[in-house]
Amino acid sequence: RRAAGSWQEAPVGGCAPAQRGTVECRGVAVPESGASYAVRVRETCSDAGLNSPWSEEWYAETRPPVPAAAPVGGGVAFQDGFRLSVAWSKGAGIPEYYEECEGATTHVEISEGGGDWRPQEIDLSRCSSAPGSATSGLSSSRTCELHLSDLGLDAASTSGGHSFRFQERCADPGANSDVGPEL
């Protein structure tokens, strides 16, 4: 593929003969969705002297991905002076099988007392998940029991109130969800 004026080799997987002399490849990795690319191919051999010449250039444009849905609902409840429970649901409205959010992570931001939003990493392996239901339209939910120190907070700093908001982030930033509502 050619991006930014120079040729770059793209890893190709899923190639299979479609018919004699024709090979079809799917899943060619491109660095950015919604961009134009020039593509050329050649056959390579274990003896590089036998490689075929490059094909003519073909031009293709990738479409923007379908973004993830913004997380919704949920809440924050203090369990005691040092622990809190944070819960939210994966956004509804886009069937999970249709989303193109690969490598999804949940990005969390905290605002202390109405101040600036700051990003916060949460180890999601410490959270419990409940699957959604396609028939009921409910999306999957997640609940995290967190210690204040996990969030860079202490008991004294909680008196001013905290707000949380969530965003699904993807390997392709074009598929990131909108930021969900404040909790």
C-alpha cells in the first residue's frame, strides 16, 4: 500500500485461491480507516530472484468504521470511607456484532468537585461483567469494586464529590464511542 507518498508492505492474511490463477485476500491491515490507498501486489518466492514484477496500482478507499455506542446508565456508590462501586452499561443501539471496535478498552475520566476531567486507568480484570440480551435490547454491564487509592484518591478528597464518565476506545480511534453521560 502507498501511504504518505511511500510504499509500505502491508501484512496480508486470509488469502485463498478463488479460481485458477486468481487469489483473493481479505483482511489487509491498513493504518487508518476512511483513507485512500494505492495497492499493488506481486508473487514472492523463497528464491528472491524468481519474484514476479509488481502489478499495476489499484486505488481503494476504506470507509470509516461503525463507532461503538457510548456507555450509558450506571452509577457510583461509596461502600465505606475507602471503597466505592462503579457500574455502567455498554451503550445500546448498535448491535455488538455490527460494531467494528477491535481491541476495545473502557476509558474512564474523573472530575473532582466539578473540576477538570482527568483520565483514569481501571484494571477491568477486577470488574464483574453481566452479558446483555439481544431479545430484551439490554446491553452488557460492568461493575467494579474499587479502592480509592486505585483512582489516585484518598478519603479526605472525596468530600468535594466526584463525577465519572466512560468511553469505549478502540484500536482504530475512528471507532471510539462518544463519551457517556456523567455519573
